[in-house]
Amino acid sequence: MSQFLCDANAFVASSRGAITRSAPHIYVSALPFAAKDSLIYRDFASLYTSVVSVTTTGIDRHGDRIVATLLGHGDIVRSVSYSPDGCMLASGSDDGTVRIWDTRTGEETMSPLHGNGGGVNSVSFAPNGLRVASGVDSGMVHVWDVATGRLAFLPLRGHFNAVLAVVFSPDGTLLASASADKTVRLWSSETGCNICTMNGHTDRVNAIAFSSDVRLLASASADKTVRLWTPHNGEAARDPLTGIEDNILCLGFSGDGPGDWLMTGSLATGLTQVRNITTQQPTSYTVAPLSFVTSLSVSSDGTMVVFSEGSTVRSWDLRGDSKPSRTRFTGHAGLVWSVSIAPNGNFFASGSADCTARIWDARGGLESSVEPLEGHNGMVLSVTVSPDGTSIVSGSGDRSVGVWNALTGQSKFQTLQGHSALIGAVGISPNGRLIASASADRTIRLWNIHTGDSVGEPLRGHVEEVNTVAFSMDSRWLASGSNDRSVRVWDVTTGSVATFGLIQCAEKIFSVAFSPDDRYLAAAGDDGHIHFWQSGTDRSARTPLRVSSKSIECIIFSPDSTKVVSGSGDYTARVWNISDGLQVMVLFGHIDVVYSIAYSQDSQYIVSASQDKTVRIWDATTGSSLATLSGHGDLVSSVAFTPSGQSIVSGSADGTICVWDVAAALVLPSRAEHDVLGRLGAATLKDDGWLVGPLGELLLWLPEQYRGHILLPPRSIIIGSYLVKLTANNTRDDRHWGDGWADCWHKTTSLAT
């Protein structure tokens, strides 16, 4: 009975999105995705016939680690914090509220706390559990009495920009706050009086943490430094810790007193552990080459760290000298902004952009027993296809380049390692010999596409993140664009900048492209213009095209070099004549930023990828929308046609690469009339995980961690760390949808038998 109740709790917690919206989907959606070895599935699955059956590869069973999903916030949950006894959890949100939850029941213990100061960026429980502090967008700090739900004293004023972090000292005497105004302030936790202000950072202060003995206060900043302070007088305790070379978003101490070590997390560098911080020469090393680490929490005994990477949470067992044991926790449908380990170390909580907080069981075995498939361990930020159509090349937030068989999706060799930060763009030379990768580490690397070997030294010259690369058609030149507001053109043979190769621009450059006839080099970015130079020179070829009041994220030339297509922050793609600069047509349909554009070689189709999680196929002549490809679980960052034009390759922040069959995509609406999988493939995937039909009817609910990994037509291949395959019990039997849903019950069977 105990195991049954445990499994029932996991079933409800993990499938709450389906059950609360539509009771029939307890059977139609939730039961098929239930863990196959759970008593819920074993006792009930045989009594029902669902629309689909589910098989997974490379991933643990669904839902066995989610203890509770906390619903109530109306916007991003920015911060979570456990009470000292672990019985309560505080959460703060962009909706302007602080909520207090009972961690045993998942229910709110009181009405939401409103401070009228804008979004809540950080919350922290006091060590005695009687108060909760919150930092808000207005620059104020609120301190709440948990028993009454009222402010303990007037809001603490002093910061003149958003308060991004608040934390009580372990002895309960101090409250620290960090702000976008570049300062850290200390307050008396009893009276609210300002004790001192710490100046020194040159950019916003994102995170703060006390050592367990309260001898040090650490602050992490977007200025790429960690500063150490003496809390009681606000003076610098050590020289700033430097060398991480990235925007530091989070940090945490171990609980070892004077021998504390410090862990930091950042956008591109991942996790870095700083040791010997009490000495004048602290040492640091990168623990994990990850990307987009937005939050971390270290257990009180220093044996475990929980951190977020995108929408995934990971726990690492740091005991011993070997490679840390790790577990992935997938379930959130948006970026995870905060994590907090319970005092007993058995549970942890997370807050996400999906407007939920979740409580997880950290005890379910630190090392997964399921071997993941070959795939990236981070966001896929760029994809391209080799000229012969045999290889897909990808760049990822995990700092690696992948080379995949375009027909099977199998890795051709181990991912290419060498960059020290995320890889935002990859390109393949037209002669099919070289791969170029551009990174936030400010370098470009060249690789042999056939062997995976590094070619020459990294190309250095940009002083900020490199966003884009493109080869000339003769494979002689490589162009790159950067946040440093420059375009550089490199001689591929020598690996040096060409004599004409430094072109200064007014704003950040997000995309560069050579025309297929090699007449033009074009670049676009933050200034909303497309700039043209004569290829092989730094001479302007024509007046820049004013495209958008928003940033231009991508550009591509038509195969005949007469047109250029742009995708931008105004949610559109636009086609322009190069000769006269006139706009040919506007492609309307996306509901968010268009990040990538591609032309088919026969000039018949244009394909676009967007932050709205979709890929769209357009008629290149008329501009009409031909198909919308829905299925990725996060923004689609990159898209490319295969040379034959028969397939489209897309890369997404959900960590997957998808290959789409163009012909199948164009006929999918008609197929949807004939079979279940076709109907699901043609459905629209909503942000809440529902596949809905053309009239908004609920067809199937997908668990958060499976979105983007489900193989449905017209997707022919998914390259990722795991795969979810749906099969229909009867390809023409969809009677379980609509009024006939109760037909899923086996009428000849009863629970008694």
C-alpha cells in the first residue's frame, strides 16, 4: 500500500497538467506516459485502451522524482527558498507576489504576500524560520512576518535599481541585498537599519552568499568577478576573484567553516569551483563545461550541488576524487531560474519561467541506470548540412561541435571539443572539407569534417562573443561577426585576417552571408540594417537596406543571388531585391522572433525558425505559408535545407536536432484525416504541453521533459540524448477523443477480476 500511494503521488504530480485540465485525459494522456514499473500503470493499464502507446529510449521513467508541482504564480518564478526545518518553501515571482507553501501537502499556507514593488527577484528564509525577505524590481527589500503575513517593518530603501538577490546570514543577525545598481548593502535583520554599503563592482550584482562562519560575504557580478567582503564592516576581505571571463549569475559556499570553497555558475563557462579562498591566491577550476547555469545550491555538508542548465536541473554528488555522479531532472517547460536544497538534503525545489515551482526527490539514485543516446547536453544553437548531403553539423551550448550522419542521425565521431564557451554558429566550406565554429570564447576554430581533427590554431581577433560565421563560395574566405561590432574576413589558407578583413560596424553583428555568386558579403545585426560589401574587399557594394526597427537575427541570399531574406525581432521574415533595394514580400505567421532562415537550392521554398518553437515552410514565389512544423519543446535557433531540398534540419534550445520530411509536411493535413499519428503530427503543440487540433480540441498532453523528443510525422529523425516514440493502437481508431472518450474502458473487464 505504501508503494502504491508513493506511485500514485508521483503519477498525479507528474501529470497534473493533463488531469487538472481534462479528466478524460487521466486515461487518454496521463496513463500512457506513466512509469511502466509503477503500481499505477501495472494495475490500471490493462483495463484501458488509450489512443497511443509510449516507448522511451535513453531516459528514466517519467515522473518518479517529482514530489509536487506548485501552481498559483501568474508569471516567472524567479526564486525559491526552504525554511530551516524544510516544512515550508517561499517562492517569489515576476507577478509581484511571495507565496509560502507547505512542502508536505503542496498547498499554500496563507494568502500571497503583495509588496507593491514590482516583480520579486529573490526570496530568503531567516534561520529562525520566522521571517522571509524579498528583493523587488523597485529597489526595495521587504521583510515579512511568516506568522501574520505582514511586513515586519517598513520596506528597506537605499538601492536605486532592482534588487536581484537577498540572503540572511547563518547566525540570523544580518540581511544582505545585491542590486543592479552595482552595490551590495547590509541591514540589521532585527531593526532593518542599513549597516553599510559595499561598492566596487562595475556592473550589476547578480548573487550573494555568506560563508557558514559569517566571516565572508561573496558577491558575483556581470563584471565577471567575485568579490569577498568582511560582513560586519563592509570592507574588502580579499582581492577580487577573476578569470572566469563570463557573466556570473549564481554562487554558493560549502558548509565547512574556514575551509569553505565556493562554487559559481555562469552563462557560458558553466560551473567553476574556487578553492582556498582564505588564502591570498585562491585557485579555481571548471567543474563542468556547461552552458546557461542560472542557479545553484550547495548542500549544507558540501557533498552535493544542485544547479540548473536551461530548463533542466542537475544534481551532482561531489564526494570522492572521481568524476562527479550526476542525475538530470527534467520536467519544467521553461528556463529554471532558481534551485534550493532542503536542509535534510533529501529534497530540492526549483522555480521556472513556466510559472511553477516544483519539489523533487533527490534520493532516487544519483547515477541514472539508463544510458542516454548520443546527443548534445545543452541547447543546439546552430545547424548546417554538408554540400554532399551526408553530414549534419551542429554547435551547442555544451561547447561542442557535433557531426552526424544525415541519413541515420548517428554520430560520425565523438563531439569536437576545444572551445571554452558556448558555440553559437557553425559553417561548412562549400568544398566540403572544413567546419568553422564560432564561440562566446571570442575565437573561431576550424575542423576537418572527415576526421574531426582541429585544423591550425584558433582564429583570434574578436574581443567579444562571436555570433556568426560564413564561408565564401570559393572556400577561400571565412567571414565572422561579433558583439564587438565588427565583421572580420579571414584567409582560410593562412588562418589570418585578410588585409581588408576588419570592417567596423555601428552595432552588434548577428549574421553574415556571402552571395552564391561570390559578389557580395552581407552582414546584419542590432541596427536593423543589412550592409553589403564587395566580396574580397572592404568597399561598400550598395546603400544599406533599412529592414526593421528591431534587430536582424539572420540573413540569407537566394540561390540566384538576386534577393536577400531577413528574419528579425519584429516576428517577420522579409524578402528584398538587391538591385533596387525594394521589399518583395513579407512572410507573416510567426508570433515571436525569427532566428534563422534558409532557401531551398531550387528556389522553391523558404524555411524559417522562431522563438515561438515552430518551423515554417513558405512558397518562395508567393510568400504563402505552406506548412507549420510544431514539435520542438523550446525555441528553434537554426534551420537548414539538405542539398536535395527533400529534408529540413532544425536545431533547438530543447537540445535536439530534428530532420523533417518536406513532402510529408506538405501533405500532413490530408493524412490527418486518415490516421491517429497523422492527426497528432499535424496538431499544434501549445506551451502548456497540449497537442490541439484545428478547432482547439485537446488531442494529447505531453509531459514537459518529453516535448521536443517525440517522433511524429513529418519528423523522420530526432538527434538527442533520448527519444520518445508513439505508436497508435489502431491507426484509424480515434474514438477516444471527444464524446466517445469513455470507450477507452474495457467493458468486458472489471476491477474485481
